[in-house]
Amino acid sequence: MIATPNIILIRLCLLLVLCIATPQLVEGFDSRFEGRALLGSSYVFDLSSDLKDFDSEAELRLGVLGNAWQGEVWQLDYELTGDVRQVDGPSVQSHLQPETNLDFFRAWLRLDNGSFKIRGGRQKILFGAGTIYRPLGFFDTRNVTGVVPLTRGADGFRSTWFVTPSSFLEGWLVPAKKDSSFIAGLRGETLIGDMEVGAVVQYHPRTDLTDLADFDQEMVQLGYHLKGEMEIGFWNESRMDIELESSSPLRFDTVLGVDYTFNLGEGLHVLMEYFLTTRQKDFTLTDPKGQRTIQQIGFTMDQPVGIDIRWQVFSLYDLRDKSFQVIPQIEYSVTESLFLYLHGRVGGNLKEGEKDGRLHRKSATFNGTESILGLTLISYF
């Protein structure tokens, strides 16, 4: 499937092409190229005979970024990054992923004078304190169980004003692609003592942005996050959604997290997050099992071994239906820019006879929670 850029991106790309094609006319123009190539394949256990045994992917991402114009006070920066991805295997056969996808990853212009920035185009809009669970990740599209989880960009405008070196206000507009409406938000962040504190409000209309959670609900969303360290790092990130229906039902999401690095070997880092989501009776129910309250725990351990190897174990556990995933991974640095990942996933359920857990379920078709063993090679340039 080939994505069609919206009018914002078309205008942005035309401007970038003009700047790149005529650098001699642009004071302070500079550019650099970046990208990555990814090859990976995973053997999937316990599949039906009509599905392929290996789920494989190849990706090429290329980008140019730098400074398009430099004035005495203001400067204009840019990034234009696109990628093409080819997938083969049961995830394509089961229609969970398109076989081919060609799209922009980032494509933005930023006007900056140091204390005030305004950026338009496809950009990352991601904030909050959570690591695994992100209630404030309104535009988060990461696959948290993936080898290198990244969120794709959202098309919109964002402005940031640094009130002091340690505090700022930020606002954004993202086209909803439905009824000419916009997602509109405002947040602020500051330091209180040694603690990072932030608050956010967002109006979320019904949208056609199907990659985002709750895309077809109209809501006002309020949230905050706290993050600090007292020997042990800790954070809390929460959000209250008010669905704009006749009874104004509520949903509440929160995550509590801690992490600590033990003095074992070259440092054993341990992180744990508890996640809770609950909603009132009239709030739109999206859980396929019909449950209004869900609780999960996310846990990671990672440690470097020498300068070339790092191991990690990532696990998720659902307290309601007792399903789990355990995802081990070993990263080997072949060179400074070439990395090899040996990774796997084991899923299960602690309930006798349970087959349809949120984190692991057995079904006749591929659903993405099956146990796997794979290799992925990523080269950055």
C-alpha cells in the first residue's frame, strides 16, 4: 500500500527540494544524509499448515536533514526522511501488515530563534514519563515488543516556547482528516526541585487516523506526569478522557514506574511499570473481551557485557486474564554502525484452559502473539 501525502507534506517537500537544489542561494545552508537498512526474519511456532513458517521484513530508510537558512536571530531547519518496507509471511497472509509500504517517516520544517520554535510537517509528537506504557502518548505508534521500537511521525504543526531554561509551553494542531477538524493540544513542563512535572489538555475529535488508538471517538483529554529520582528513579503518568456523549462518561489511564541500576557486572538495569485503565459504563468499550478495567505489569532487565554485547529481557503480564509475553534479546555490535539482534518471544497463560488472553492467544490464523525466534540485522549510515 502506497500512502498519499497530504497537502502540507506536498508543499513542504517542494520547498525542501528547492532548498536542496539551490544551496548556493541560501545563506547558511547545510545538509547531511542519514538512514538505515534492516533485514530480519523470525520463525513462528505452532502455525497452521496453510501459513508460511517465517515472518520476514526488509526496510530501507533514507533521509536528509540540516539547516536551510541562517539569519541573525532565526534559523530554518528541515528533515525529509522516507522509507520503503517489504514484508512476507503469516503477518501478510493474515492481513495484519501490508506486503509493501512506502511512506514518509519524517518530513518537517522548523523555524527557531532559540526560545521559540514552530515546526510543520510530519514529525514525532511524543512525550510523558512512561517507558513501556504511555497514557500521554496520543500519537504513539510504537510496537513496544519490536526489536527497535520507534513511533512514526504525525502530520501537523507544533510550536514550543521556552519560558525559562527548565520550563516550556507547547501546542499542536494535527489534521483529523475528517470533517475538516483538527486534534488540538496544549501542554506545559517544568522542574520543581529535582522533579520533572508536566500537564496536558487535548481536544480529540473523531478522525480517520486509523493508526492511532481511539481514532473514532470525540473526547477531551486531560493528563499529567511526574518524574524524579531518589536513589531509585520513579514516575507517574496519568490521563482522564471525557467522551463527548450525552452522559459525558469517563476513562482513566495511569502508569506507575520505577527503575534502578544495580552494581552487578557492568550495571544491571531493572525497570518495572504498573498500568491501569478503567472506564465508566457508558464509555465506548473497545476491549474484545468486554472488560472495562484492565491491569498489566511491564518489566525489563538489561545489562552490557563488554563493549559489544547487551542482553535484555522484556516481559508483559496481564493481571486480569493471566496471559503473558517474555521477550529476550541479545544485541551484538558488529561495528559502530552495524548491529545484529537475536530475539525471541514466548507467550502463555497461567489460567487452565484459557486460549484468548490479551498478550497471548491461540487461534486458527496468525494474530501476532505467537512464540517466535528470529534474527535482525540493522545498519545505520
